[in-house]
Amino acid sequence: MKITVGTVCFIFNKDNNKILLLKRAFEPMQNMVTGVGGKTHFNEDIKASCIREVKEETGFDVTDLKLHGVIKTLLNGYDSSWILSVYSTDNYSGNLIDCPEGELTWVDIDAVYDENLIGFIRDIMQAVLENRVIEGTIEHDIKGKVINKVLDEVVL
């Protein structure tokens, strides 16, 4: 059984009402859309991991990260699970680079659900857009389709 700790971050441009999304270039979930992020190194702080992954994938330096929750994902039929910290920010600087993981695109926030979002990303997106905090477990298949989920809002 493999458990990976990781992060996903959604970057907002509030001036233009846009969100930066990544169309994955590789399997699993090739050509599907997500935020930016990835694996947290063994000795790395989770928030620092998010900042590093954003820099590697976008070229942006980010601050003022907002935590939207912790989600456990289970890949059905495989011994694979992620513990995923979900962040967002609208405070970034730098120049957008070509991402080694896929194609980065600024998408109108109002059209985000028109994108080919990975299923579990679609399920957590509302909490991100509404600045809420959630936690739970989402089981999905190799294509990102949600099979089962238990998500709860965290009351602060």
C-alpha cells in the first residue's frame, strides 16, 4: 500500500475573475484539469511543499495561502492513496512559465465547471470558490471519476 502526502493549489487573478488551471499532459488522468501541486518531500513542511510545487510548475512565487481542507483520495483497484492539502491564493508574483506537467490556462471562474475537471477536483472546487474548509475521503477510478465520497464542512 502506498500513501503519498501532497498539495494542490488554485491561483486566482481577482482583477480578471480568473483561476489558473493545469491540463495534465501525462497519465493518470491525462488531458484532465486540476490545480497545480504535487508530492511533499519526507522532511518538507506541507505549506512549503505547496509553495515549492507552485514555483516549479508556474514560475510564480505565492504567499497568503488559504487552506481549504485535507482530502484523502483512494485510487480504486490500486494500492494508492493521497493525503492532499488543498490551498488557494490570489497573491502571486513572477512570470508564468511552461509547465513540465501540462498546459497552464487562465480560466474564467464562471466557466470553471465547463472544464474537463478531474472528478475529485470538481467535488472540492465549490469549497475553494466559496472560501470554505472541507475534509473527507474521495474514492476515484484511474480516470478521476468519483466512485464514492464522504466530504464534510469543517466548522471553525
